[in-house]
Amino acid sequence: MSISRFDLNEVERKAEVLIEALPYIRKFNRKIVVIKYGGAAMIDEELKENVIKDVTLLKLVGFKPIIVHGGGKDINRWVEKVGKEAEFVNGLRVTDAETMEIAEMVLNKVNKDLVTRVQRLKVKAVGVSGKDGGLLQVKKRLSDGQDIGYVGEITKVRPKVLYDLLEKDFLPIVAPIGLDENFEAYNINADDAACEIARAVKAEKLAYLTDVEGLYRDFNDKSTFISRLTASEAEELLASGTITGGMIPKLTNCTHAINGGVNRVHILDGRVPHSLLMEIFTKEGFGTMVFRDED
């Protein structure tokens, strides 16, 4: 059976992609990669499947991925179902006892759904929350001095449960719930949880799947897109006041992760299929990468 010129071009293109990925597969073999999974990629079914395929592929080619997921939109939906209205202060959810119960229920449901999706692809996964093994210890988080309920600020990460799972060849999937010193449960911002976990395990990479293409000096001017910058450059941008909105805490987490021992942090558009693979396995990359000054 002969191969047409069109088919041969397609075969060659696919081969080139695999060859380009080879040095990255070799470089990051057995390295820990933390993926913060949230935004639109958790709502759209096709995107959800693509993200899970991407992460399981990383696992199968030798990476050690850890997923940390959010669930804000699902929590909002369930809060509305019980007749409550979602309330936020400075981007943080006001979480009374009833809302905390709803949040934990929803996050556990999301967690087990992700475990199921990974295991459909014949990769072993275990879902945990920050409660398990004392993974995430927290204290009450205030917003500009205001008590906003059961919202936690991470004070300590005990990553042994994650190391044990990775050693046994499981893919850990973490729900951002933690315990304080009195064993009260608190909801944690998933971006913060991913950052602190990446620092604790000295991850090679931390990737944030977001609903934006990456970092802009001026979000309204697409020509100001920043594909790479050092941690110091990121801190200067934050100090300059040119970065606004939800990108401020995300970029702050990026610099905090780098300063805590993470080698690379990536801000990626989770709405684009396979953006995670394109960022990790191609020379051009795809989103914004923050790296250490000395690199």
C-alpha cells in the first residue's frame, strides 16, 4: 500500500514534533511537575478531557505530575442551589460554616471525578485533600483585616503523603482543603495551594492553567505579551503597578514559587487544547514562563 505525498508530509510533521520533544522528555525524566488545574478547562468537557490526557501523557513519558485543582464555579452553582449568594472580598470567597460544608463536598466530588478520568486512561491516581496526612496546615486568613470565615492561609506543607504516592507510581490529585491547629477545615485558594506544594516538593515546574493567554504589560495591548521573564523582572513589574486585577496574585505566586526553589513557573491558557504540552515540549513555548535570575 503506497503512501500519498500528503500522508507522508503529515507523517514527517508528526515525527518532527516527537523529535523536538525528545530532549525535554530526557531532561525532565523523573522530575516533579505541579499543575494547577482550574478555570474554563474544568467546565468544558472537551477541554477537561484534553487536560487529563496531557497530564497522563506527562506521567507515561517519565514525569512525576501532581494536580492541584480548584472548583470555584461548581461551588458557586451549589451555593446558589441552597438559596445563598456567593460573596467575595478582594477576590476571596466569604465562607461561613454552611458554605464551607458545600465547598468541601463539591471539591471532593470534583477530585474523584478527576481520579476517574485519569484511571480511564490506565494511569493510577489517588485523590487527597490537604487534610490527608496533614498535607496542608493553615491558619485563618483575613482580607485587609476583615474576617471572611473559613478561608485558610497555608502555614506548613507536609508533603510525605505526596512523596509516598509518587514513589508507588500514583498520580496525586489534591483538593485545596486544609486543617488548622484545632483541626477545623478551611477552604484554600487553589493557586496558593499549588504554589506552596510546588515549593515544598521542590518541583521542577509549576504550571497554572488559566483563562488568559499569559502575561501582558498592558492587557488591552496584545503586542505587550511577555513570553519569558526572570523572577526579579516579575517583581519589578508588580512594584511598577502596571500589572492589575487577578494577574497580581498569580504573578506573586510565580515569584514566591521561584524564590522557594521551583525552577520554572508557567502561566498558560487552559482554554487552548494541549497548551500544557506545547509549553513543555516545544522550543517556542506557548504561554508565559517565569524563571530564576541565574538561569
